[in-house]
Amino acid sequence: MDSLLEGVRILDLTRVLAGPYASMVLADLGAEVIKVELPSSGDESRGFGPFQNGESAYFTSVNRGKKSVTIDLRQERGRDLALGLAERCDVLVENFRPGSMDRFGLGYETVHAKYPQLVYASISGFGQTGPYAQRPAYDVLIQAMGGLASITGEPNSPPVRVGSSIADLSAALFGAVGILAALQRASRTGEGQQIDISMLDCQVALLENALARYAVSGEVPQPLGSRHPAITPFQFFAVSDGHIVLAAGNDGLWRKLCTALDLLDLIEDSRFADNALRTENHAALEPLLAEVLADKTVAEWCEVLVQAGVPSGPLCDVGEVFNDEQIAAREMIVEIDHPIAGRQAMPNSPLKFSQTPIQLQRPAPLLGQHTEEVLRDMLDLGTDEITGLRADGVI
């Protein structure tokens, strides 16, 4: 069965998370991804736990489906190998700090002059321009500087980091979208271009209504716990054995909720007549709902509320998600055989195509697993040349 990106070849000069996740998305779609790593040590995330039979589950979870080639880009011969690979690829993606690729002799202007058809994607903390461009960045830093941490958590509490690395992952996903768009244009015009993806830019793009509220009112948004700033009730509530979430996003759902909770008097209460008033008077409304909800279990309330057509559900931990029947029905947990780690469970691609379904079969590569294969097949290097490069520490 053909794949969506069959025939597309990507030179992956990324490491850790934002870049590798972007290239993994493209590998899932069928692109051939050649991951370049430093000889002996490789991508530093190979050293991040947890470990399964000595192999990093962190690394394998974001590098499946790729080939690993070891090249020391700091050496001139390493640069030449990378340029030779770039000539035979459709995309180059990197996530070094701005200026690093220029020092390697692999900056955009150099590569574009040689191979103008190549799409060149650069993912960095703050982008290629601006006063912060040279600063190092990690996910938590971007969550802080991008405003997300300031609106996350409970009111009047210390700042809270979002549980997943959302700044890295959003940059990865915007990066993948940008690469696909640039590839489409290159297929029409024969001209590649650079895509400059900043983690901070992507974080700001995800602020959506928080930034809009500030722009309109001048009021700085604050953390609200699980509550929504413009929709009520739209939050978690404690029940007798855990928590559930309610999302009565319009007046019709509000009436259904009141009926299901046997709180019909609230429908007629002028303080809660519409969503704007419910939000304005949330402090009065929340304890009325909380008192009733505390009397039943998660399972009991989910049955009542789902039957009533009220958007609601349990607060699930990761173990419950892993074993959830809906997740299983959607095949969102897959198992892939790794030559050392063994059978590994990981999230599947969420993209479900009717004609070209994604089939994940190839695990994350061992360090340098495909070096000889790639140098032989793509650069026509012989055994003696490869042996010499290895002896000199170039590969």
C-alpha cells in the first residue's frame, strides 16, 4: 500500500523533542527520514529515562520510523557528507540555536545556493531574528515567557507548568505543517525556501482567547484553575470518589444539566439566565452544583449526564487513558518491536486516512544503525571509504 509522503526524503539534523517530533510526524506519513547524530553519543535524548532494556523510551517514542546515520558535522568531511545527503533530499530540518548551522557550513544561504529546490526548516526557541534569537530555550522557559504559565493553575498560587511539553510539541506540529506547505509550493515551482519556526511564536499563537481578551479589554488574564473565562459551568467538580468535568457550553446544555441534577429552580434563577450571567455569577453557582455532585460516584454521574446529553466525563490518569475502551477502539496505543528494548507501547498517529492508513512498523533506530547503508546507497561510498571515515571519527 502506498503512503502519503512516499518518495519524500528528509534530512533530519534535530535532537531532543521539537525537531524529532516534527520529523516523526512526517515519517509516520511515509517520508524517508534520515536522522543525523553525533558519533559515539548521538541525540542527547538517548540518555533520558525511562529506560527499557537500556534503551531510552523517551528517545524511541519520538524517533520511530527513522534511519540513523552518525556524522560529526564539526569536521569538514562531515559537513561534506551532510551536503551530499542534502542534495538528495527534499527537506532539511534542524533545531540548533541560530548561527550554529552557519558555523557548520550548513546554513540556509549556503545550502539554498547549492540546492535551491530544498525546503529548509529551522526550529528554535526564539526564531532566527529578534533580540532573543541567541538565547537557549527549553519548553518550560517558553511556557513562562509565552504567557501560558501565567494562566495555568489555581488563582493566587505559584506558577504551574503544563504537564506535557506543549511548547516543544506545538513548534513541532506547526513545523510539520509548514514543511508540507513548502513542499507543495516546491513541487509547483521547483523552488525551496526556509521556514523559521520559533517555539515562542508558536506558544503565542496558542494563547487564543487569552490574548484576545487582553487586546480588547486591557485586562491581564489570570489563572482560573479548571474554569473557563467565558463559559460557565465549564470545569472540574469533586464527586464522592474522584472528579468529573462538566462543559455546559450553551443555554440548551445548561437546561439539560439542571434537569439531570434535579436543579430545575436554577433554570429560572435570574442570576444564571444566560452564559454571560452564569460566568459573572460563577462564585454563587459553583457551590450549588458542587453540593449536589458530591453525592454520587464518577461512574454514576457519567451515566446520568451522558444519558442527558450533557458534555461530561471522568478525570482520567494516564493509566486509565492507556486502558480506555475508546482509545482501544481508535487503536491509539500501538506496540512496535525494537531490537534491544523489545516490544514497546506508544501513542499511535491520530491521523486516520480512509485510503492510505498509517501503518507504524519500523522502530526508532539504534545509534548509527543505517550509516553504511545510507552512505553506500545515497553517496556511492565504498567499504574502504566508509572504514576510513569511521577510523577518523567522522562517522
